[in-house]
Amino acid sequence: MRPVRDSLLLLSRSTAVKRIVTTLPLSAGLVRSYVPGEDTEDAVRAVGELAADGIEATIDFLGEETVEPEQATATVQAYRTLLARLVAAGLADRAEVSVKLTAIGLRLEDGERVALENARSICRAAQRAGTTVTIDMEDHTTTDATLAIVQELRQDFPDTGAVLQAYLRRTEDDCRALAGPGIRVRLCKGAYDEPIEVAYTDPAEVDRSYVRCLKVLLKGEGYPMVATHDPRLVEIASALASRYGRAQGTYEFQMLYGIRPAEQRRLADAGERVRVYLPYGEEWYGYLMRRLAERPQNLSLFLTSLISKK
């Protein structure tokens, strides 16, 4: 898989390839299937379309690994603008926002302080809008800092959500620490290319870890957000929720925008709470290519979804 990964990372930096991707009818259609657009209005429109199907959203203004303070400040302002537009459109109760700490300053000098203050600014705007914030998880080198910042944010904004990645060997313990009353935790498999010392690399091991973590969260007193497209894991999560006496609405399913939309609607129609991770912004091309590069298995997921749309 290494040659595929390296090729995708190279393509992610090519403006010429980006132009081709956005102008050819087939590839442009592929992009619109997974990223609704570059502008705030594109994101708000997509939230409205999801809401019409009884599905909520968590919105990510794309960008990460920020190295300029001005860029971090611009990202914070983009979230403020987005939240204001959601209020104006009457959709703030149908969407929250997802924030990557490296997009708002974690890699800058004194990065943890800068990221915390910028995250607080976004949380205040979300609170005024009547919605919530989930702090995204990135590669394993940021895990401790991310969880520490989430803990700080929860002092003033107790509904701030955290994300845990089941492929990290530490995550089952992190789930136990975050299974307390009212804590919102999104559990995903994980997408970054991590060393075997810190992460499971065999897909079956990742799945087993995911189920172990699910059990901890669903038995706990928090609010689990089950982020997976895997039909088997969706079925297991539903069975575990029933086993532990979880009523619908005390947990939710999450999937990526454009991935298995028919399954998203099926779950919503069955009374489950469903939320779609909705990325937008000018950084969509790098986002798409890096996600494929981090775990090239994702390429088959995207292509299968494009063909089947289920």
C-alpha cells in the first residue's frame, strides 16, 4: 500500500491535478458527492437537505496543520460566520461543528494555549447559536493535548464532544475515562497512518477494539456517537444498545457525507438519531486526497459508495 499512499500524497499537492478533478464532469461529480462545496452557503444548503431527511450534521471547515497565526484566526472567523448563517437559516438545532485543533493553532508557538483560546471562541459562538462543538482527533502525537484541551473546554462548555480512535492501543482506557455522565464521545476506527507500536494495523484487530470500546461507552453514562460505515459494526452497535437498555436518542450513529446515504436514511427512518460529518471549504482537495492516502483502503470505500450509493 505504500506506493499508493505516496502517490496520493503527491497528488494532494498538485494544483494541476486539482484543476482536472474539478473540471472533468465525472471527477467533479465525485467531489460534490463527498464535499458539498467551498463556501459557507454550500454547507448550509447541505445541512438543509440532510435535515429534510431527518438527519443532523456535524460541519468541518476544512484545514489542518496551520502554521500561520493569521490562518488560525481566519479559521475561527469562518466557524463564527458558519454558526451565524445556521441561526439565520433556522438550522442551528440540526447541526453542530467539528474542529481540528491543528487548524486553529495547535502547531504554533505556545500552540496548546492558542488552540484552547481559539476553541473557546468557537464554543462561545456555538453556545450562543444553541448548538455544540466536537473537537476532532488527529494523529497520535496530538492525542494527549487534544484530550487535555477538551477537558478544559468542558469546564465552561460541558457539552463539548471528544473523538476517540479505536485503532489506537490506548483507546479502550480513554473510553473508560470518558464514559462519565453527559460526556459526548465520537468513536471512529481512525484514518491516520500510525506506527504499529501505538496502533492496531490488522483490520480484524481494529474491529475487535472498536467493539470493546463500544461496550465501554454504551455501558457508561455518557452519550456515545457511533461513527462507522461498516454494516456489521452498525448491527453490533444496535444490538449492544438494546442489551444495555439504551433508548434511541441516548446515542447516535455518524457517517461521512456521501457515504452510504441510503443506510443513513434507513437508520433515521427506523427512529435512530443519525448525524453526517459534512466537510466544506477551499481545502477540500487536500482533505480528500489525504484521507485516501492515510488509509488507502478508503479508496475502495469511496469508489464502492460512488457506484452503489447505499
